[in-house]
Amino acid sequence: MISEKLLLEVLDYPNGIVNFGLYDNEVMVLSTTACHDDIYNVYELAHLCKVWAKAVGYMIESDNSNECRVYPTDENGWILKKEIEFIEDSEPEAIFKACEFILEREI
């Protein structure tokens, strides 16, 4: 699924996350400053991950299947080299795995 580290990058939780979990097709997140859970649909969260990836120099392309492709880009958004492909059980899971890969490369 998605790691706490990636959630902290993609979502704006500056003080950290207490707990998170997947329930049906929703991710529930409890931050250190909130007194309630924030709930994200997995498709909404996958879209936010794609936006984050673009902000750090990668384009993620997916087509409603169980795979996605990642392309490193330059500062103008032009593709620099061949894609890396991720295949999982669902499109959001493939996007999360791709973003975990990007996160590890950016550290």
C-alpha cells in the first residue's frame, strides 16, 4: 500500500502522522494536530501522488489498469529518458509503488 513517509510528503502534515490505515477504498489518516481522521479515497490519494511526483521532477502515466509508467523530466516537463514500469493489483497501488520508488531516489 502506501507508506507513512510518502503520506507525509504528499499530504501536508507538518507535525507528523499518528496512525493511518486502509478501509475498503479509503485511507484514514490521523495526524498529531487533528482530533479526527482525515479520509482520502484511494483514487484521490493516487492523484495527489501524481501531482507530488510532477513537483519533484517525474511524470507518472497510468491508464486505468494495474500498471503505470514513470518518466524523469527536466524543469520544463520534457521527458529525459525511458520509462520505468510498475505493475500491481490495481492502478492506485501501482502509482503508490512508483512514488515510493521516486521518494527513495529523492532522499
